Amino acid sequence: MADKTAKLTFDGKEIELPILSPTAGPDVLDITKLYAQGGVFTYDPGFTSTAACDSTITFIDGGKGELLHRGYPIDQLAEDSHYLEVCYVLLYGELPSAEQLEDFENRVTMHTMLHEQMVYFYRGFRRDAHPMAIMTGVVGAMSAFYHDSTDINDPWQREVASIRLIAKMPTIAAWAYKFSIGQPFVYPRNDLDYASNFLRMCFAVPAEDYQVNPILSRAMDRIFTLHADHEQNASTSTVRLASSSGANPFACIAAGIACLWGPAHGGANQACLEMLEEIGSVDRIPEYIARAKDKDDPFRLMGFGHRVYKNFDPRAKVMKKSADEVLELLGVENNPKLQVAKELEKQALSDPYFAEKKLFPNVDFYSGIILEAMGFPTSMFTPIFALARTVGWISQWKEQLADPKLKIGRPRQLYMGETMRDYVDIEKR
Ligand code: SDX
């Protein structure tokens, strides 16, 4: 219960609103009764000051640049844990015992194959379809193939759908890539870990054996961890809103994938690498920084800025360190895009415009450099983000369904259109 309140006085009314205290972060003004008591709405396009739910999964301290998953700092998880263990923490709230982790990993492993009929679904796309278009379609179509895990009121079906989505997303993403390059689909293997399986499904060909490079699989796994969940970002909020109507889990995750695709969100990793390619050399950086500062130029530095972080995105720090390690181990440490990215970061962070607006590199700034060095085309960057974020979407989806306060999400509006007026026959207009 709230132990503090806020008083709102207007139009001769005085309304007392509860102030809710979180375990971390700013207090929250509870306005659920505002319209009933005061006859007014609040107005907050983009939800810059609005908490849409309460949650126990992930917390971001934007000022300090901290990210916690169930209280565990992202830099510790990226260093000491691995993606499927992070999935367990996000889904169930605690670090697993060895037995719990083994059971969870086995359950995921047993669900990595797709219904064979879905192979024909892929064939309906043009070969040049963007892999995100394919993922959005294929994941939405899963509700037509996995009827026995679509009933959101059945806890067992919710659990099966969760495991299926986490387990099958690498296969779906890898097959989207294989389809786009005209190579045969590679099936998952039960003797490989999650990241190694994904790399093999992407890069193996039937003509020869594929040996997973342990450096790449460790880097891939870390990239998955860094993208796993991030509070109520646009795509997670999309999943929550879709789920609030009672839509099945596959439809909700497909909605999240569609939202993530945008260049202001998960599509920024592809846009960032394309920006680094366009800049081309460090001597052109000042020109692009000037464009980013120009109010009349729509250009923005991709991979820079964040709604919540007003300090370094902790994921960007880990990603930058991993980029150095992976590119050095691959013998491409002189990658021109990495040099441009580092110099761009240095010049931007020393520019008053970026300092005043608290614009720092975000998770998308360095990820593309690693992914390109691993052999992925830019079109696969956002599908990899979607693959990794699936566990975050699922965890938030499960949390919302378990919330007794759950209602359908239905925002109101500040109406600025025409008031009532009569229809005029065309002869009289
Ligand atoms: C992700 O929400 C999440 O948690 C997302 C995410 C996750 O894990 O789910 O972290 C993943 O989406 C990371 C962000 C990836 N997007 C990009 O890198 C695209 C480039 N960044 C911007 O488009 C922007 O910074 C956003 C979209 C990320 C945040 O936008 P906001 O919070 O709405 O901020 P804003 O657009 O109001 O910008 C504030 C000011 C503006 O200037 P003024 O109007 O105040 O004069 O900063 C400027 C902006 O013009 N600005 C930039 C800039 N980002 C903001 N100027 C130049 N380059 C930029 N990148």
C-alpha cells in the first residue's frame, strides 16, 4: 500500500493520488483513479514519464548506466554466465542449481526442430526477402502449427510455448538466412550448445563438415546475453499490449519482432554498420557529427543515444571489449569500421552537443562490427537481436499473464479533431 500521496488541485477539485515506492528507481504516482475522480487524462506521447506496469524482471539505472536482470548486473552475467542460464534467471527469477540448469537446457534442446511443413512456408517468400520479414511471418505462423500451446489460460501450454519459442528461434533465424542465400537448411544438432548450434545452422553446408570456432560461439553466446531483456522497451511493450487482448504467444512475439525491426530500435545495429560503411574513413567523421547535430538534417548517429541511459549503456562497454577480443583473435583487429567506430565515439563524446544531451553509444553501436567479422550480412543483425530478445519478451509476457491486475491495454487520447457536425450531401458541398 502507498505510504505517501500527492495532492492535485485544479478546477476547484482536490485529488489525492497514492505514490508507490519501488525497490529501485524513482517513485511512481498511481493515476489509475485519476479519470474517475478528476475527469481528466494524463498526456505522455512516447511514455517518457509513464510506467505501464510493475515488474520484477529487469531494472535499468539510466543515470549510472547499470542493467540488472533479477538483480544480477549484466557485466557479471556476460562474463560469468551463459545465455541459457540467463534465460533461466529471466524466466524463473533465480540462478538455477546444476540439476535445474541441466533439465532446462535439455528441454530447450528437445524443441529446436521446426515442424517439417514449415519448410514449405519459407518457400513462399522471395529469395531477396529481408530475414526480419521472414521471421515475422514464420513466428506468427507458428500459431498455425503448434495448436497445443496456444491456450494462454493453461499454465502447461504457456510453459511449452515459452520453451518452443526460445528453442526454435535460432532455427527460424538461421533458416531465414539460408533461404536468402539459396543454401539448403541445416538442421539443429542435440550435441551442440545453443550458440554453436546457431552458428552451425547458419554457416555449415552439406558438402563438408563444419567445426564451430569456440571463440565465435563464446562471442555469439555473449551477444545473445547482452540482448536478452531490457525493461519496457518498444518491442516488449508491444508484446505486452498484444498479450493483454488474450492473443496467443506466437502472435504476440511476432508483434514484438515487427516492432524491433525499426531503425530507432533493434534495426539500429544494421543501420549503424551501414552508417559506418558510409562514413568510410576517420577523416569524414566531423562531417557526419555536424550532420547529426544539424536540426534540419534528419541524420542521427545510429547506435548512439537512449531513452533511459543518460550514461554509457553497460552492454556497449561489454560489446566494445568483445569486439576488440574477437577481431584480434580473428586477425582483423585493423578492421576499418572498428577504427571508424572508435574514433567516432571519441569525437562524439568530446563534443558538447552529445555531452549536453547525454548521448552515449548503446548496445547497437559495436554489435554489428562483431557480427560482420563473424560472417553475418547486415540483414541478419536484427534477426539475431530478435532471437536473443525472445526470452525477454516471453518472461515479460508470462509475468503479465500472472498479474491479477491484468486488463486489456487501451490508452486514451487528447482529441484535437472536429467536434460534432452534420453530413452535407455532395450536391450542397
Ligand atoms: C535500442 O528502449 C530500449 O531499451 C531499447 C534497447 C533495448 O535493448 O530494447 O536499448 C535497444 O533500441 C537501442 C537504441 C537504438 N537506436 C539507435 O541507436 C537510433 C539512434 N538513436 C536515436 O534515434 C534516439 O537516441 C533513441 C530513439 C534511441 C532515443 O530517442 P528519445 O529517447 O526519444 O530521445 P529524443 O529522440 O527525444 O532525443 C533527445 C535529443 C533530441 O534533440 P532535441 O530535439 O532535444 O534538440 O537528442 C537528440 C535528438 O535530436 N538525439 C540525437 C540522437 N539521439 C537523440 N542526435 C543525434 N544522434 C542521435 N543518435
